[in-house]
Amino acid sequence: VLSQRFESTLNKTPINFYKKLRILNPSPFMFFFNFDNFKIAGSSPEILVRVRNNKITIRPIAGTRPRGKNLKEDYKFQKELINDKKEISEHLMLLDLGRNDVGKVSKIGSVKVDQKFKIEKYSHVMHIVSNVVGDFDNKNTLLDTLFSGFPAGTVSGAPKIRAMEIIDDLEISKRKLYAGGIGYFTPNNEMDTCIALRTALIINNKIYVQSGAGIVAESIPLNEYKETVNKAKALFEAAK
């Protein structure tokens, strides 16, 4: 999964940028961090690792199309997406990786895919999404469980280590916050974390946004480039 960084001038306060982002691109994970020298604002669609009620969840998102200008075009893009062999092969590869990640820290025989190839729609893009769950094995800590799925296969690729070596060779901008994890742990042995996607790093009056696309044998470079642009659009609209 290769990514590129975009930057733009921010024409409002960071908190007003975040408020606009909440309206433009409501997502399962919304967050704002106000640090002294920088701010972070994001609207991530994707779970990194979740542990809740002794269940582990990883929810791979892989396969993307832009939203249509109207219902007819939206349905056309949705149909294209779910029937695209390249997108399906990419999703299956990363779903298998997610299943392996959950399996490392789950009770034997408990891992299952309870949702497969669902289309989820956001303000500027739609995705193919699946859901992998397993029973939490108490022999492991929450940190063990987090690191079983980190970095996420959907932002690295497979096999993970070799994919990360290629990323390190080819990407011009170091990822920093992008593709990392944001979330929380609770005292009753639960956690909820998301992947730092659709996330802006704000320094002074500049915002920096990184987005990526999965590369497989059938990939068309221009289409992958357009995907990275579409994923970043909501943040730059919020910055205006």
C-alpha cells in the first residue's frame, strides 16, 4: 500500500476545521488533539483493533470508488466496485491477513468472518468492508492484541515486513502519524483503536494529509493515484 502526502493552507482555526470535518465527513472515529506545537484532526472509517465484551474485532477496508454525483452514478460506481476483480483480489488478500492477525491472540477455533464484502459509503468515497472477530484469549494482554494487528495490513500490504521495506524504499514522505493508531484502553480490559486515516496534521496555518492505495498485479497506476486524491478531498474541503 503506497501513499503520498498533500499539504494546503488552513484558512480557519484548527477547532473550526475539525467542526467542519465532522459535518462534511462523519465517520465511526472522530478525534481532535490540541497539542502545543501541532494539532491532529481526523475522521477515520477503520478499526485498527477493538476488544469489547471479550471479543476481538478487526474490520479491513480495502477497495474504493468515489461517490457519484447523483443516485444513478453512485449505484454505477458501487456495482463497478463490487464486481472489480482487482478490488476483490486486494480485499481478499487483506481480509486473510486480518484473519491471521486476529487468530494470533484469539482462542483456537473462534475466529470467523461475520460480515463480508459490505459496501460502506462516506462523503467522498465508498469502500468494501469485512468484519473479522475472535474470542479474546486471556493469556494475552491488550498490548499483545493491539500489536497483533499493528501496523494494519490495509495500510501496509502483505507480507507485512516485505511490504513495509518496499514502502520505506519508495515513499518520498515518511508517514509519521499516517497509518498509525489512535484510541483508548479501559480499566476493565477493553480497548478501541482506529487507523489514522483521513487525518490531518496541523502545524501553524498548514495542514498535511497523507492517503494511500493498495497495489496489486492488476492495478492501473492512474486509478490508484486518483484514489489517493479522492480519499483526501474531504479534509481539504474542510480546510477552505
